[in-house]
Amino acid sequence: QLVSFLFFRTALARFRQAQLEEGKVKERRPFLASECNELPKAEKWRRQIIGEISKKVAQIQNAGLGEFRIRDLNDEINKLLREKGHWEFRIRELGGPDYAVSVYYLKWHSSISCVESQL
């Protein structure tokens, strides 16, 4: 068993090395948004988080899920939303757009439209 494990490990190491040489290794999102110093990459990580949130929201809408799984998904979504806020702050620091302002504007604009329609 040890021999097969070592063979698998060396095969995996060779595969990983080949990936590194070809440049096909997926880049991991930095743990801290402040570690990212490039605006395009920060926006890429924000988009990735939004995609993860979308997938989890779609999962949570499944009626067949148990209560504990729903709670776990909700916790994961909240964590991702918090992380998205960190990336948006970093994007603003790097000179990018302020995504939070557009959200507040949309909420304000829609509330004004509702009031106007009631008049």
C-alpha cells in the first residue's frame, strides 16, 4: 500500500509540475483582499464571488433540502457577501468603480418610483 501511495504521489507531483510549466494552474483567490494590488484581478475575484453566491442561492431554493443544510448554505452566503464587500472596498481603493453607491442608488430610485406611482 505504501508503494502504491508513493507512486500515486509522485505521479501527482509530475502532473502538477507539468501544469505549472504549461501555466494552466488555477490561481487561488487571496485570503485578504488587501493582498491584491491589481484592479483587473480584484474585479475578477469579485465576479467569482458573485458567481459562487448565485450558485448557493440557487441551491438554497431547492425545496428538498433539510433545515441544517439550508442554515449551512445561508451561513456560506453571508460569508461570501461579507467577502464581496471587502473586495468592493479594495476595488474602490485601487481606483475602480464604487459598486456600493450603485446599489444604494437603485434602492433609492426604486423607492422614488414607488412613491410616484402611488400619487
